[in-house]
Amino acid sequence: MNRMCLLLAVIIICLTSLSLADEEKGHVCFRTVDSDKDGKVTLQEFEKYFKDDLERFKTIDLNKDGVLTHDEYHEPVGHGS
């Protein structure tokens, strides 16, 4: 009986964890947007995920060099990977 309760508890915890893992993060990971993996996100890379949002790109590009660094990219949404 105790083993059955323990097994049921483990199954419930696993299912809950899976459903939480599937929730939307609210942002696209920097590594995904940086398609050429050079450590910078260009406007062209940005537009693949954020269509026609030049104003957002300009706002995030803090040093106005035309590319987004990892820190610039995550500044508005919080740090991610």
C-alpha cells in the first residue's frame, strides 16, 4: 500500500513537472535568435522571430551599434540563456 502511494506521488510530481516545463517562457532564447552563433543578434536575425519590430530592436540596442549582445537582448525580459 505504501509503495503504491509513493508510486502515485512520483507520477503526479513527474506529470506536474512536465506540464510546467511546457509553459511558454515569454521570450525566445538568445541562442535561438543568434542563428549564425557569432554571439550577436543582427536586425535580420531579430526579424525572423520579431516581425517588423524595428523600434523594439532600436530600443534594445543600448549602444546603438546595430547588433544586440546577450546582455542587451535580455535586459528587457530578464536574463536567460
